[in-house]
Amino acid sequence: CRSRALAPRTPAAAVPCADRAACKAACDRSDAKACSQLGTLALHADPVDLAGAAAAFGKSCDRGYTPGCASLALQVQDGRGVAWDTARAIQLYQRACDGGAGIGCFNLALMYQDGEGVARDARKSGALLAHALALFTVQCNTEPLWCTNIGFLYETGMIGGTPDYAKAAAADHKGCARGDSD
């Protein structure tokens, strides 16, 4: 079955290339963001190239782009295009989180919340969600798509224990006002 994890997204301003050929060329020149974008394009290709996406996200992660680590972790967690390995997914999410990718913190929090590959730990999950919120808040100030994630955390009650629709709406409004279409 699939995890509840959110898929990382690359903000439009951070996209270093527009098509697979350009991204592959840039990735071959060691551009970590281009490798991540190549992975994203592989996931949206027709047909979908799960193994190619995992390879590209792996290069991105190895080159220090932590959102690429989070993208690879999601594939590893679900066994999509790579071997299913929760221990490796945890390591990759932790690397992403430690490197400032809020989505890595969020997805790792869900693993602790659900006891997926680790013992259930509400305290650790809560601390990771709080860290994700802090990172999303910083990211929201520069890329509006992260505001949607803040809204989700408040709307679902993942922050604070009960839904806070006013804070969720404020975060969503901030993202929309800055150009996020979600």
C-alpha cells in the first residue's frame, strides 16, 4: 500500500530546466536541482519512468539537494521503481529534514506517527511536524506553494491537535495571493 506521505514539489522559480533533455544535460554536469527536476519529469512522463526518477533523485540527493532526498525517500518508502525499504526511507527523510527540506520532516513525522518502520512515537512525530511547520513558513515567504502545506497542517489538526481553520485559511490565502494555484 502507499504511504500517506506528501510528494515533494519543485517551486517554479527553482526549476533549472524545462524538458528531459535539458535536465539530463544539466544533471550530467552535476547540477543537483536539474537532477531533481529530471526525476520529477520522469514521474510525469508517458509512460511513467519510476526507475529513471529514482536514479535522478538519487543523483540529486548525493549532490546535496535535500528535496531530492525527500523525493527518493517517497519512492523507497512505497517501493516505486526501487526496492521497498523503510529503513532507507527513514534515513533519506532524516537527511532531507536535517538539510532544511520541510517535506522530509513532514513525511518522517508521519512514519513516527504511524509506526511505519519505527516504533510509534507521538513526541518525536510532534517535534518533526513543528520543525516542518517552521521550514514551510520560511519556504512560504519565498515560494508560495509551501503555504498550502502550512494550511494542510492546521486544517488537519496536525499542529495544535485540533483543526484550526482560520490559520489554515490564512496560510492558503497567503499562498494564493503570492501565485500558488493549489
